[in-house]
Amino acid sequence: MEPLVLPSQQQLREHWVGKDLEEIPKPAVVLDRAIIRRHCARMKRTVETLGVGFRAHVKTHKALQIAEMQMDNGDPEAKFIASTLLEIEMLHPLLKSLKDAKKSVNVLYGIPLVPSHISRLATLAADIGEGSVSVMIDHPDQVPYLKDFFEVARFPVCVFVKVDTGYHRAGLPPISLNKNGLLEKLAKAEADGWVRFLGLYSHSSLSYTAQSPAEAMSHLIGEIQGCKDALGRWLSLLPTDRELVISVGATPQISSSHNLVGEGTDYPEAQKLKALLDNPCLKNNDVKVKIELHAGNYPILDMQQVSTNAREGAGSFEDEIAISVVAEVCSVYNDGERDKSEALVAAGTLALGREPCANHSRWGVLSSWRVGAERTTTRIVVDRISQEHGIVAWGSGMEGKPVPLNVGQNVRIFPNHACVAAAFFGWYFVVDSDEDQDGSRVVDIWVRGRGSGVSDPFLMTRFQ
């Protein structure tokens, strides 16, 4: 039996571009390019207006086309974060071309250092150029491995120290930043020439439980203040000959920063946040501090993100969420077979994701696309799921009404978590609601970076 060979991106484009979403194999994941453009443009306006730095995460989408849109974010430097080596390998050609064009580039491997990955990271960095790769440190035993990076790349690796500002996934609390002499060991490594200290990094997903702009802004304030406290406490062990970076964020927090340049500026939290961003420097010293915001989900959004209500004046789900899963209705139960009317769709845990979100207890929400329900009415929701199938029903208040679906009908489902929903699929079917109001015609195919093995042709020649 011949091994399965996946089609190339060009072959996918030749076959599917121009087709209606009704014609594509299902379940399938769809992105609306127009919405992504709007979110990226809004981020650019905010970053430029606030005068802060920005670092774009690529873990949600894992697509080079979106990374390129994220790059135009108002920060003169091209800065990214990745959660896997494969994501960095995906970015490698882009970073290399930017560096060759004399643009400052940097990608941060966004989890505390994995020692076995040093060789691949350093090989990529050596090809892109000095300053192109950063790592995250939160334990003194990680420091010796940084010399291995230098031995391959022949220049120092850039380093953030990970601060835990309350989320407790990774990092050190401000009071323990010098755990077992971590900061002294980094200072010694920098003096020896194989480390370049950048600053402090915090990523707190506590804001995913927010339900208002004020709550989301308060989480961002807490992150910035936590990192400032850490700098102030340990400044004597940190380099003072450069601008130190405080990198903070998660999509709800960063979405809340839009309130500072639009609606929502009358919140007390908005005034406090604006003051922190305008003057992040520590009192009574001359050390310069720069705030760098980071986020990854913001170009796409999902039910988790929009349910935080972090941005004042946001539109409907159809206006804000760029990702949807297209699924086919298998069966309908409108004739009293169950306590309430329901329908079965051919998309379950694998296609939609693993869990409800903090402010939305169901597994997804149906778009009004070709369903006939007005956007302002109670929504049809994914009430429960199994591995390959989902049960949809009316949300609260409409339980006695028949579900307006038919066998064979296609529906689009807004998932709770874009990162997890997209992970099941190898590529996105791209539509553009600016070009096609119904958002139903495939205009492009974007292939996702997937897996954990060596995928970059440049690296493959070096690890055979």
C-alpha cells in the first residue's frame, strides 16, 4: 500500500479556491481574512498611539500569512513569540528575509528553556543573525545550557526571566526572582559573553475570566505592577546600561488596551493603566524601562475571548470571530423524541476543542450563516459533544422551540478556543467577507505548521 502523501498548498489552492463552503469536505476550519485584517489594523493603531512595544504570538494560528499581518503592528521591530520549535521553523524564512533587509527581528521561544532544543534553536539563530532568538529562564539549572547556544551560534542568546504574576503556570514570583542565585548566574554568563539580558516576561491567563473592560484592564495593571516590583527589588543584580523590557499580556488584557484609544477611557482602571504605560520607569533611579505588550489570539478571537467583553464597543460574534468550524447536520430531533429539540452535527471534541470556557458553559455557538436566525436572538449552541459529533440546541429561554436545521445542512460553529479547534486541521479554508458579504467563497488556503519534528528544510540538512 502506497503511503499517504498530503497535497501541497498550491494543489489545495488549485482545487478549492473559488468553491463555496458548501462544497468543501467537512468538518473544516474556516478563517475570515477580512476580520483578521481589521483586528491587526486595530492593534497597530493602539500600539502606535500608546507608544508601547508589541510582540506577536503565533501559537494560535501557526500560519505564516497571519504572522505577516501581525508583523505590521506599529512596532518598528519585528518581534514574535512561539510555543513550539516548529512554529519558529515556520517563521525562519520570514525572519531571515527581514534580517537580510536590515530589519531588527527577534523570536522568543515562549516556554522555559527545554535543554534538548538548544541545538535546533542555535542553528536557526546562526542562520538568521545575532539577536534573532530569545529564550525564557526561570531556574538556575537552565543557565549552563545557554553556553551550548553560544557554542553553536557564536553569539549570545537573548534572555527574558519569566515572572509569575499570579497565574502559576511557569515563572518565579517577584520576591523569588533570584532563586538559588539565578540572577547572579545570568550576570556572570553575560560578563562571559554568552548571554544578553533583555528583561522580564509575564503571561497571565487570569484575564480569561474577566467579564468587562475594567476587569481585563485590572489584570494588565497587575501584570505590569508585578514586573515593576520585581525590577525594583532586584535592580542591583540586573544590567543598568540599557533599556529593560517588561513584556506582559494575553489577548483579553491587550484587547482592553484598545479602550485607551477609543471608547472606555472613563474607567478608573483605564486612567491607571494609561499612567503605567506612559511612565513605566522605576522611581528614584535612571534605569529606562519599556513596556512590551504581547498577544496571539487577537487576530482570530473565539468564544472564550469575546466572552471576556474586554473591548468596549465590540460587535457581534460574526463581526469579531474570524474562525469557524463548518460541519454538516446528520440528524434532527424536533418531534418530541427528547425533552427539548436538538440536532446532531458531525463535529465533536476533535474538531471543536476540549472544554467549555470560563464565561460560556457550552462547547460552541452557531453562526447565523445560512441558519435563518437573527444575530440578536438567542443563539443555537453546541450543548454537548462526543469525540466526532456534537448535539446542538437552543440556548436558554428557547428550549421549547424547534431547531431550524435540516439533515444535510451545513452550519458554521464559533469554537470556544481557536488554538485547540484549529489543531485538528492541516489547513484553513480562507474566506473574505469584505469581498463576499456572505463570507462563503474560498479565496485562499493557508497551511498550518503542525507537529514537533524538524520541518524546516534548512534544519533538515543539518540533523540527518
